[in-house]
Amino acid sequence: MPKAMLVDITECVGCGVCSEACKKEQKLPGPVGKKRDWENYTVLREEGDEVYVRELCMHCTDPSCASACPVSALHKTPEGPVVYDFDLCIGCRYCMIACPYNVPKYEWQKPIPRIRKCIMCYDTRVHKGLPTACSQTCQEDGGGATYFGDRDKLLAEAHRRIKENPDTYAPHVYGEHEVGGTNVMFLAPKDRPFESLHFDTKLGVQALPELTWQVLNKIPMIVPVWATFLTGMWWLNNRKEEVDENEGSKKIREEREKGKEGEND
């Protein structure tokens, strides 16, 4: 069963232990930053009135970054995380363009750059049956806002909280359906719905690779029609040239005949 994380924004106290744990687990250089980049896989964004929002890879159920990668350097694991293989990467950066959440970052300043993003502690923890470093630290040393577990169970817990506390929560689980669903989900305060917290609420519910496939799937139909059209235009153009050539030859023959008749006279 796919694993996931649920972040309850109403419980986040802005302590930042999630970011610190991430940097330590992933051996990322430098101090904890305020902006998500190649040195910071997850950061806290303050939205005023002591409301804090985590930013990290959403780990889409059907990731567009993996779909756009021509060499499968990014791929979805059975456990849920979307991971990256530097040895396969060719540096095309299509993943950066494809991601609806603007997550993958590039090491522009390095001679041999890599794509960097949260991999949900797949290699060191999740693959071994352990929770992510950020979620464990949040529960043990922070406000307890980040939960880790089976996606279905976390989703059920999120809906339970909304149902039992309608005055506390906005009536939506962000990530349940967005772009086909994600493995990182959020609960928001009722008085601060997701659009006010700068979540993109206009992404739709269809997985982006499905939209791409709908276009690609039409190519076998488009190509023969376009080829037929071009062939027809080629034939008409050549037919016109052939007619013009025949008309020209006919005119030349007529002029020659007239010339011969004039000589005989």
C-alpha cells in the first residue's frame, strides 16, 4: 500500500524541526533556508497570524516529471515516493517544466549539476519501513503536524477530522484529487482556505500525463490525414505544372506550324 504524509496546518507551530531533520537526513549543505531550492528540500512559509505552510515535493500519484523524463531518471516507486537517479539523468530539465508544483531544482552553479528534490527519505527510511525524518521529528520534537502512514488511512483520518470539527477545518483535503492525487496531503484552517494560503487550486483533478497521452494518442489519426492532405497538395501542384507544361508545348507546336505555313506561302 502506498505511503503518504498528511500535514495539518492547524497544528503547525512553525518550529522548523522538519526542515532541520530533512537537511540532516539528506546531508544537504548550508543552514536551513526560507526558500525551497537544491539545498533545501522542505521549508516553512509563514502566512501571517501564526499560520505556517510546509513546501515540499507533492509526490504525485501519476507524476508528470517522471512522464516527461526521456530516460526514467525520475520514477515513481511502489511505496509512493518519486525518486531521482543521477546516473541516468541527461540534464534535459524537462521535469522542471512538467512539474505543476515547480518542485525540481537544478544545481546551476555546479560543473556537474543534478536535479534536486525531496525523495521522501526513500533510500534511507521509507524503503526500510520507517517514517520520513521530517514526520518523525515533527511528532517527537515539534508540533505534531506532519503524519506518515498508508495513504488510505491518512485520507480517512483527514476526512474524519473535517467531519467532526467543521468549525476548525476547511472542507477539503488538498492532494486527494489534485492532478490525479498526491502522496503529500494538507488540511487547512476553515478561516484560511487553501487559495488564501497560495495553494494552486486550479490544477484540476486529472493526472497531467493522462492529458499528454490524450494528445499523443491522436497522433496516429492526425498523421495519415495530414499525410493525405500533403500528398493531395503535391499531386495538384504537380498536375498544375504538368498542365502548364502541356499547354506551353501545344502553343509552341502551333506557332511552329504557323511558321511553316508562312514559309510555304
